[in-house]
Amino acid sequence: MPSPFPGMNPYLELPALWSEFHNRLIVALSDVLTPQLRPKYYAAIETRTYLDDGESDLLVGIPDAIVLSVKGNSTPSETAIVVTKNHPKQIQLPMPTEVKERYLEIREVGTHAVITVIEVLSPKNKRQGEGRSIYQKKRLRILGSSSHFIEIDLLRDNSPMPMIGVEESSDYRIIVSRANTRPMADLYSFKLPESIPNFALPLKLEDAELEVNLQSILLDVYDRGSYDFRIDYNQPVPPPKLSEADRIWVDRLLTQVASY
């Protein structure tokens, strides 16, 4: 069964699904773009790695004190001796977890120069903390370079990346920043009930921009990943909480799907 949602499927934002979906989407983008990029360009899948301290998963045990009575020839006048022994318990210490995030670079054949960087945001990019800090630093480096930059935000939770001049709120965003028109950039914003808009992929100035149909790519990933079998649509939409209008819309949509 295809995805019941006309645009982004919010159930793919579940933590249990997102990491794999993110990886599949990056690979699918590369596969779709590669034939259109040849022979002048190619799509390189790159990986960003950082350490997460994982303190929220810290489990600490406290050793028990075991009180033993002393056996022997003690007389009633003797004071009882309390012996305390500490027996070790297994505990878990906070360990740094290696976090890997994939992104795409469109490179020029021969020179291998990075023409365009494509990022699909992950929850750690958007949550306050090390992941967001590292990503924002990289974002600024790209915006200060001669490479184009595309940022795809398919997550409703947490604050969007910094941008100026946004008048309306939206659930999802795609930003296309051309190196030759900065600081101005194109913002494709859309809400849950809307389909994902096509966006432009800029290359070198002498070459025509490509049009990317992200909606079609996402639906193909949904099908190839068998998410129709893995998602339980009887469960509520994952956080953040939907507006009342969106909740009613989702309920009607899923009721129609269940009737087939």
C-alpha cells in the first residue's frame, strides 16, 4: 500500500524509523540525480561523525549493605557485632556514542570541486546541543563558500534553522541557497496536508538547473523500505502534537485508508 499522506508522512518521523529512512532517502536522491548529472558531475555520499555523550541513558546502581549476624560462643552480655559487606553490582557508565549522518555533495568530474551540498536534517541537527552546534558551524562554512547549498527539513519537531524574512510558520521546509545570490535564498515551505514541492538544484552558472521531485523519491523510498507494513497507523502521529485542524484531517485520512 502506498503512503496515505499526499506529502511528507509524519509517521516516518518516529525515532525508531527516522535514521534508516534518512539513509535511504540520501541514497535514493543520489540514485535519481546521478543519470541527470552525467557526464559533467557526480553525486558523492559523505558522512559526518560526532560523539554524543548519551547522559539521558545513564543507569547507576547503588551497592546493597548486607547485615549478617555473628555466630559463635558469645555470651548474652557481649555486644552483637554487625558486619557490613559491600558486594559489587553491575552499573552502566555514560559512554560517548558515535553518531553518523549522511549528506550529499554534487561534485565536478575531474576537479572533484564541491558544486552543491545537499543536507537532509536529522533530529540531532535541530535539537539544542552538540549536534545542532556542529551542524550550524558547517552550515555557516558552506554559506561563506562558493558552493551552492540545499537544506531539506522534513521534521516538524524543534526549532527550524536560522533564516530571516519568514512570515508564516510551516511544518516542513526546503531551502535553496545559490552561491551567486547570497544572502538571498529560495524557501519552499509546506504543511502536513500539502505535497512536497519540486525544488531547483543549481550547478555551475553555465549549466541549467535540475528540477528535483522529492515527493516521488520519498514515495519510492516508502515502498522500497516496506514502511506500509512497519508503520502502525492505529497509533497517534508522533510528536510534536498536531493542531486541532491537522488532527481532524489526519483522522479522516486514515479512516478512509482503513476502509479500503
